[in-house]
Amino acid sequence: MISLHRCRPRDEDRSALVEFLTRNEFPFHVHSRSDAERIERLIEDGAFDDEEHETFWVEERDLGRVGIVTLEDLRDPTPLFDLRLAERYRGRGLGRAALAATTEHVFETMPEVRRFEGQTREDNVAMRRAFLRSGWVKEAHYRESWPVLGGTPVASVAYAILRRDWESGTVTTFEWEDVTL
């Protein structure tokens, strides 16, 4: 069972967050590896905890802390998230469970939010499957829009879930090619 616990990066959780982000590689993020100096700057700049961001530890009942999730664009009616699992816990289905816990948190604590969005790289098949298995719908495929340090950009794929779908357990789809030549 996955639960979310508020991370206090400017206070008691600072060193644990820096350690987590520097000891793990995140190959599907723009910065797959970070050093402590960069993370400290991000903390000071509010990237994890300010009016636009809120970070949580992702905890599994038997395993303890397995990752973090940062909610982003919190002033926007459609917030986003950034999920990072520790390397040793990947491939166990925890991404889907973390996504479900995060979605529940957003819709239960933010009544003004009607739509919740996430993006990933086209080659992050595990996350893309987690979205689909969790009732999220692919809404966009942005070709060559995700920067890859030292490499060719890859596509960014956007998924979203509507509050009404989350509440009813349904998936509202749409016609991709609604305009033709």
C-alpha cells in the first residue's frame, strides 16, 4: 500500500531529499543525475515547496520511502506532477500505485481541480502503461520536444485524468482525428 507524506525540503527533510536525488539516476528526466549543489539551489529556489510546488515522500507500507512526487503548477487549474522512484524499487508496480495515491490526493484536497495532467518521454513505456492502467487518457504527443542532454530530443507524451472520470471510475475518450482534409 502506497501513502504520501509531506516532504519539508527547507527543514527536516532537506538532507534526505538531497541524498535521495543524488544517489539515484532518473533516466527519463532531463537531468538524469544531479549533484548536491544543484539540488540545494533548487530547494532554495522553491522547486519543491512554494506556492506552485508541493513535494511528498512516496512510502510503501513494507518498504518505507520508495520515492518522491512533486505537484507542480498549483496555481493553475490543471496541476502537473513529477514522480521519481528510487532505482531499487522500479519494476514492481509502485509507479502505478504512486500515481493512484497522487491522483487521490489531488482530487480529495484540491476541490477546484477538474483535470490533473502528467507528461513523460515517449520511451518511458512503464510510466505510459501506468497512466493507461490508472484510467488516464493520452491527450498529446509533442514530437521532439523533450530535451535529452547530449542527444536528440524525444517526444513528450501528455496524459490527463478528469475529476468526473476519477469519481465515476470511467474513462472519457475523444476522437483523435476529428478534422480531416
